[in-house]
Amino acid sequence: MQKTYYDPKDLRKFGKISEWSEELGEKFFEYYNTVFEEGALSAREKALIALAVSHVVKCPYCIDAYTKDGLQRGITKEEMMEAVHAGAAIESGATLVHAVQMMNKVNKLEM
């Protein structure tokens, strides 16, 4: 069996981050839980956003957690994939728009 740096079992240990910094850990989890409450966006919509962002930041723990969460919320495979593509499009666009800096530099150096 091939081992990877990321152990899926470690996701269950996430709550333990408060052990080494109780005040900050508690503040984080209070904020985190508040963010995912129903508001202007539904919890379902927030789960899709979280899934897309999880892919953009490339967090395997988050991908696992929000895939499972999405399925429990009735999010379809197609909706998940579309959300991931939306995130990927933004990420690739953000990379490509920085090409303008390169183009500006080339234009200055060629003068």
C-alpha cells in the first residue's frame, strides 16, 4: 500500500488544533461555524463554494470533507464538478492575468 503525506484519518484530528492554542482555536471554530450558518447564502450554496475553493487551494482534507458534506446536502456529481470547474476557471484566469505584468516588462525592456 502506497503511503502519502496526507492521511485521511488526520481530518478527524482537526478539532485538536485548539489544544496548543485554546483561545485562537476556539475563535477560529466560532468564526468557521458562523460562516457556514444559513444566511444570505444557503448552507448548500456555501458547501459548493467550499468544495470549489478546496480544489483551488488544493487541500485534500477539505476536498474529502466538502465532497462528503455536499453529498449529504443532496448536491449532485454534476453540480460538484461544475463548481470545481468554476474554481479552476478563476484560478487559471488569475494566473493568466498576471501575464500582463510579463508583457509590460518585456515591452519596457524592448524599448
